[in-house]
Amino acid sequence: MEKPKQEFIEEANQFNEKINNINEQFFSALDDFKKYYVYYNKNPEVTEFQNYYANSKGQLQSLSKELVTTTNNINKSIESLDTEMSSNAIQLEREKKRNKELTKLVFNLENTQNGSEILIDDTKVNYNIQYYKNWELIAGILVTGIMLGRWFTVKKLNS
């Protein structure tokens, strides 16, 4: 399921806060561990040093486990983001392909429209040419008819 962008930002802020908390606690716990490690090794019979050493060691182990857990959660979040990004990339490629097909279709439709406009213009030109030829033919028939009529009239009168 796709998470909103705000959830990823909040999750990243939570991880950042956990890491900062671990970072703040780690160095003081490490200093305590070093100090009680030395005290414990110099005086192994003193139970107070044993307890402090065990507590500081446990605190370091706890912080280490918390850091590993946080790192694992960060890796899971990264994998989730990667999966989502891969899905988005696949969908984007599909949409690019579809856009290319639709662009080609629009181009063909525009060419068809331009072609039909050219055909209409050519048809109008052909119609006008034929229209003038028809008038020329009618005028020629009338002139020929009139000339034949006069010729036969003149011949009739001469005979």
C-alpha cells in the first residue's frame, strides 16, 4: 500500500530522533563501561565494581541492540520505498508508452484533417474548372447554333 509523503517524512524524523538519542547515550555509557571495566579488572573481588561493570555492559548491549533494530527498520523502510519507486517507474514507463501512442494518434488525426481540407480545396478547384468549362461549352454551342442558323438562313435566302 502506498504511503503518503508526509508519513515517510515523519518516519524519517522518528528514525533520526532514535539515532540521536542512541548517539547521546552511547558515549556516556562507553565512558562508564571503560571506567568500570578497569575498576573491575583491578579489583575483581569488589561486588560493587562487578555490578557497575555488568550494568554498564548491559547498557552498551542494550544500546547496540536498539541501534541494530533501528537500522533494520530503516532498511525495511528503504526496501519499501524501493519497491514503491520500482512500481512507480513501471507505471511511468507504461504511461510514457501510452502517451507516445496517443501523440501518434493525434498527429495522424491532424494529418487526416489537413489531408481532408486539402481534398476539399482540390475538389472546389476542380468544381470551378468544370463549371467554367461547362459555361464555355454552352457559349460555344450557342455561338455555333447562331452561326449555323445564320448560315442556313443566308443559304435559304440565296437559293
